Amino acid sequence: MSDSEYAARRDSPQDQVRSRLGAHLLPGGQETRFRVWSTRAGQVAVRVNGERHQMEALPGGYFELVLPVGAGSRYLFELDGQPTPDPYALFLPDGVHGEAEVVDLGTYQWQHTDWNGLPLPECAFYELHVGTFTPEGTLRAAQERLPYLRDLGVTAVQLMPLAAFPGGRGWGYDGVAMYAPFAPYGRPEDLMAFVDAAHGLGLAVFLDVVYNHFGPDGNYLLSYSPSYFTDRFHTAWGQGLDYAEEHMRRYVTGNARLWLQEYRIDGLRLDATAAMQDDSELHILRELAREVHALGGRHVLLAEDHRNEPSLVTEDGLDGIWVDDFHHEVRVTLTGEQEGYYGGFRGGAAELANVINRGWQYEGQFWNVTGEEHQRGQPADALEAPSFVYCIQNHDQVGNRALGDRLHQTDGVTLAEYRGAGTLLLTLPMTPLIFQGQEWAAGTPFPFFSDHHGELGQLVSEGRRREFAYFSSFDGENIPDPQAEETFLSAKLDWSEPERGEHARTLALYRRLLHLRRHDPVLCQRSRQFLSAGSREDGQVLWVQWRTPQGQRTLLWNLGSQPLDSLAGLPVTPGAPVMLRSEDPDGSPLSARPLAPGEALLLGDPA
């Protein structure tokens, strides 16, 4: 399909019809058009504010009706007499099994209309879960914390999924009504206010979206048509999404446009793109990239993808990739873990240096992890540094541990090592991501939690144990019950911590690092051409060096068990001034105090 053919199809009246199912206010706000597509139902009605109205059957399986009702009206479709929630609903105030609300997305008065987005090289991400970021667990409460994030020095807020999912709490990756913000977090206008306030503070807002599967409870698309799904592909939740079916394709691309246009969100993180299987001529990822970038502005698309495939950027047109290899090498270096997928990594200064130099570890080598034996990855030479999203923690890598313990809470990991890892992360030119509370070494865990009742809840808990059976910690009896409310409550951040002791010390380091990242003339360069990394011959010290026209910087991270008091064997200019020490706010030279085990040192040298 050529670009001109694609553009013609995207803008065709037929395409617009297919992408506007559900309930939509007409100009003036006094009437609402209800439209359904179904290959199952012979008759369709809509029940609005308790009154039933028969809908007119149109060619192609469409049913339509315009009624003199406005915003705030509650409605439910009836398919051959069976009450059925609207999977295209813009808001589901009573949950995914209830009535939808007619919403006017155009009434919010935007205050910061001059915002034009943030290019990926300027992004430093802060990933947060709305339900646990604050005690209240709402968008309005999270909005009140935005000045804190600005002062921290991050530039982009990464929201975990907001699409409506069943129950009153969860991670959000079991969403079933993709167009409706999760009601317990707030109304659509609350999300708009959050985005608006963030833009006013110079913060971009990204949203995690799940286009590779639907959750196991509340997915009503099948009630309208089995054509949305296919047996050609399978997911952990059953049938795969059929992107060869135009309505499923429009469901996803229309959803992306909704978040980016109506809610003015700056970019999307696409969950598990390796599982977005599509045998169409134009892969859904490529079409998403085309549609998003055709909107204008600085919209960014990121893939969560473990395959190390640069073609996601170079061919499909996405902007960046969440890279597992950096996280895994850091964790194995500090913990020595070798269970599960960590068995594919060796850790240590030399391995870390290789990841930094190459972008990721696997470039076609054999991935010899039980059940997944295959060649993995391709060289990433064509990608610039911002296209690699690095982290030392994220929701998965914390929450997919049996107890949801954070990196610094792992046996054998010292706070010095933890702060050294943060120093490495935030000085690299790759795009960094911080997980909520990481910046102060939060004492609260982030375990997996959900709210599936009855048998489904038990099946989800048992399935999780099976999924991570290769981790010995999942064999224990002390694993928090994902369905228990106390598991959810345990994940809520304690906002009294940042002011105390080691928490405050860690937070001060993160603030300084993020300031340097944005304002230091060398560290603000985002090109891999200036970057090199290596290790001392004994493997105890990682060094990373930036050589730019603006000057030189060298980072040393002591990964050994003994203090480092000599720069012998390291590519350091004699007399280079100390800019920062992760364990010493005063930046003492090595002659005054050796570099402690786990500590990182940043040296500067003008051009």
C-alpha cells in the first residue's frame, strides 16, 4: 500500500464511519448519534436514561439512531434484546459491566494551548501508577504532585494504563474498554486537567496502552462480532486480535488518536509489541506510526519489546524501544541472580560496558533460556541514543517479583550500589526512566494486585504463579494475595519518606543528576558518537566516557568489594576535577577519600 493510498483510505468517509462507533454528540450538544456495528445481532436497540429506542439497520451490519439527548445521559445497547455495554464508550462511571455516559470531550477549557510537545531526546521519564502514587489514588491527587516532579527534574510523566478495566484496583493491563478512562481514577475532564497542568509546568505526558490483548473480564467486543478476534493468533487471554479485520484495526488506531488529540497526551508506550501479531500487508505498528505522526506536533511512540529489533524504529517508524538488556545486566551485576530470563546475562563491568557501547546485549546471539531458545536481536548501529529507553526499575521488573521488592530491598544490594546504578542511568545519553519512588529509595513495595472476584481471581493468582514458576521465590507461601486489598494498599507511596535520612540523601542525588543531565554542556549531548565504555582489567571498575566539542566527562563505578584509591588502568585525565560522587555531596577527590564499593564518581575536563 502506497502512502497516497493509505492517506486516501484513512481520510475516506467510509473510514470515518467505521471509526466513530458508540455514542457521539452532534454539533450544538443537543443531540447524540448512536451507532453500532454487529455481525451477530439482527436487531439492535439503545436504552437511554431507562427508555428503549429501536435503532435503524443500515447496510454492512451497522445500526444507527439520533436522539435528542445530551452529555450526561446514560445508555446501554441491546443486541437482540440482550443488554450489552458499549466497548467504544467514552466513560463508564459504574464500571465495565454498566451503563456508559454520553460525554462531551470538547467542553474542557484548555489553559496551556501553546504547548507543542517534547522531543524524545529531551525526555526523562517518570513512570507512575495513578492508584498508588498518592494516598487518594486519583488523577486530581496526582496532579497536585506535579510540581514535585518538575522540581525533581524529570520532563515526562509516563502513566500506567488508564483504559477501563474490571474491579476497583489493578495495574491496568487487563483493560477491556479502551476509550474510557478508569472511573475510580477520575472523570475524562480530570485526565484533561492533569495533562493541562503538566504542560503548564513543562512536563510531557505519556500513556501506556495495551493493544496486544484484552482482559479476561468485561470484553464485550465478542458480543458484537467474533470478527474482532482470530484463531490464527493466540494470547495468554485466548484468541488473538485480528488486525486484518478493519474494525479491530480502527478500534486501535482510533483509540490512539483519541488520547493524542482529545486528551492532548504527548505520546504512547505500546505494551508488548512483540505480541501484536499481524499478517496484514501493512502491519498495525507501521500504520499506528503513520497515523500518529500524521497528526503533526511532536507525538512519540515507544515500543515495549524484548526482541532487540531496530526495525521497529528504522522501518515501522516508531520512535524508541524499552530495552530490557540494560536493566538485566545492572540487576545481575548487583545481585548475581541467574533464574529465569536473568540466566541470559552474566553481569559485571565488561558486560555493562558492552551494552552501553552497543545499545543492547543481544545482536543475534543465541538466547538460551528455557522455553525460549532462539537467535535474538539485531545490531542497533542505526539507532541514536534517545531511541533506547533504559531503566534500573519499572513496574514489571519490580512488580513481577514475588514480593514486589525494589532493587535496593534485594538481599546483598547496598544503598551505595543502588545510588551508583542511578548515577549511571541518569548520566547516559539514552532516555532514562524512573519508577515512582525510585528517586528516594522508597520503602514501599510494588506487588502485583488486581480485583477479579471469585473463581477468576483465583485463576489469575494461580496463573501468575505458573508464569513465574522458574523463580524460586514464587514457590513460597508468603506471596501477597493479588486479590487482597491490603496488597494494593501496601504499594501506595509513603510521602513522608523523602524528607528522612537515606531517602532524603538519595533524592538529593537524583535531583542533582537530573539537573546535570539537562544543563551540563557535555552530558546534555544525546549522540552515541561521543560515548564509549569499558572496564578496568580486573573487571572491578566500569568506566564511561563522553568526548564532545564541549569537553570531556568520565564516570567511574566501583563494582568491586574494595575501596578504589588509584586511577591506574583507567582512561582518566590526571587532575580532572570531581563533579559528583554518588556517596559524597562535597565531591571529595580520591586523594581525600577512596571511592567506596558501589560508589560512582563523575569527573569533568573542559575542552
